[in-house]
Amino acid sequence: MQKYDPPGFLDDLLPAQAKAWSDWISQQIDDAAAGLPKEYDFDAPRPRFFNALSSPPGADAAEKDITWTAFPRQVSLDAATDLERWTSADGSRDLQDEYCEWSVSRGGDGRITRVTFTCEGPEYWEFLAKINPAAVVSLYKTHVGPQVASEHLFDANGAYDPRNRWNSSTTAGVMHLIQVNNTLSAEIELAAGASNVRAPNGAVLTDARQLIKCGLYGAPERHSDPAIGAEVNALARSDSDITLANPVGIYFDGLSTVGWQTPDRSPAGDYWKITRGTEKKGVRAVFEVPSERGFVVGDITINGQPIKFGAQIADFITMKLTGQIKDVGKSKHAPLQGCKKRRPKVTTAAVDVESALGARRRTR
């Protein structure tokens, strides 16, 4: 491997720009592998997490998809009924925290005509906006609509606004992720943080919730973080070196339409289309019925209920990231003997006192 490719093997970048993106991903991986030992106890080292550019995988390298449900679990925990959770999830992108966000389009009669989903990290768009703002505007026009103008996306100083009018709601459009936890940096840190085996009381942890609470690498009530952490940690316990496969990103794993029914009995899955990225590495998808079919998304039923919310579709979407391992059975490192915790800050006064005491000890 010569470089890290853009998420979904996107072709928005010129060669020099693609090299700069690869350098950024490579640095993120190196930083995550180092951890923050000066700020936290039992956070580092992370010797199993490797950079595929500087430590190329050998013949035993293998990839593994890690999957989870797109609907936000934390919303489900706070809701008493399906109607309540669907309404909440459709009401705010800030609640869509499983690396999948969506926007719903409706016709004049209120029926859903299209639901657009994205799992593109904001860092890629901020990077693209700095090096080629015209491309950002063009992509918005292509995927959101011709009404998008440059001044909608950039401020007077030319700075890109990720939460612009076309990428901040669940009704006006969606281009990339904006929920605070839905970032590529978070994905990389999560995988790196889970790459250490932990045995805080002498017994190796294997439970997903215990691991995430001990490692502090994500939110235990999400679908995504515990699933990712548990799978990565299982690979670590097999004494394997671990990283995120190229291209680093979150992707759509698929849409299950079991229990769905269309008015004309056509397969509902036919109306799910990946519109950015590849079929196996899709970062943008649209669920929409072509006009010639004579019906709309809102006429399709799921287990007998018509689709009235984009969240109903999210219930059936699975997301994924792909891990890569090497040196299986050979990566021998002792478990961390404690749970990650922030080190107490040492004030200047405390340092001065400690220095003075040390000086006194040395003169005795």
C-alpha cells in the first residue's frame, strides 16, 4: 500500500491533494497509536495498533467487517414507543449518533418521497473545502440540489460551515456527518483505544460494556462503540496487530427489507441506491422510488405500517467499519493492569514544593 485513499475511494482529489489526505490519515493513526500517556494512566502504550504505511501487513494479513445498527440506541432507551423514538430520531441530526445521519423529503401531501443517508466524516469535507471550495459547491449542487450557492456554505472569510443550511437539519438536505461524535478521528481513536487487552483486577476483560467503561474509548449505550470495541479487543486477545483497513471510513453494510411490502409487489430493496463511494464502501445512499413506478416511499409498508419516518428505514440499515490484522498469534504484550483515568493536574506551586523537598533531601 502506497497511500491511504479517501473514504469510499472517492475521486474528488487531485494526486497532490490525495497525498495530503493520506498524510493526514497516517498522522491520525500514529497519534492514536501513541495514546495520551501524559494525560491518562493506563491509556498507553498501544503497541498492537499499527500504521499500514510504515508497518506493511504481510502474508497473514486479514480483514474483518464490524457491523452495528444505524438507528440510535440511546434514542430507543429514552422512548416508550416506536412512534416516540422515530419522531425523536427524525427531529434532530444531533440524536443520530451511530455514524449514520439522514434527511427526509416529502411531497405536498406529506408522504415521504425520498430519504437520504450519509456516513461521510466531517474531516474529509473540511479538508476538501480548504483545498478546493469550488468542488464542495459542485458536490452539494449534485447531491443536495441546484439551489445551493457558495455563500450558503462559506462565510465572508471563506471558512466552510459544516452545519450550513443544507447540512444541519433532517428536512433540508444532508451532505456529511455533523453529530459531535460522528467523526473519523473518533473512529480511529476508538479502534486504537480498544486494541489493548485489559486486566484491572488480574482477570482479562471480555465483556463489551466492561471494556468500554474501563478503556473510556466511547459511549457504552450506543450500538456502534461497544460493538467496535469488543470486536477489536477480541482481535487483540488473539495476539494480533490491528489497524483500520484502507480506505479508513465508516460505510453502509446494507439494508434489510424483510417484512417490507410495496404496492406493486416489487422488491423494496431495489429502491436503495449507493450514490457516493463504491457498492462495498458506500458513504451516501438514497431510498427513493422512481416516478414511473406510480407510488412513493410513503406507500411502502414495513411489517404492515406505512413508512412515515426516515427512522423506520434506519431500523433496517447496518453500518460497518473494516479492521485489518497481521502477525496473528505473534503480538505478545502484557495486559494493562488498570482502567484508563485522567492523571491529576500538578500545579506550579506543587511542582515548586516538590522541588524544594527534593533539594532538602539531597543536602541531608
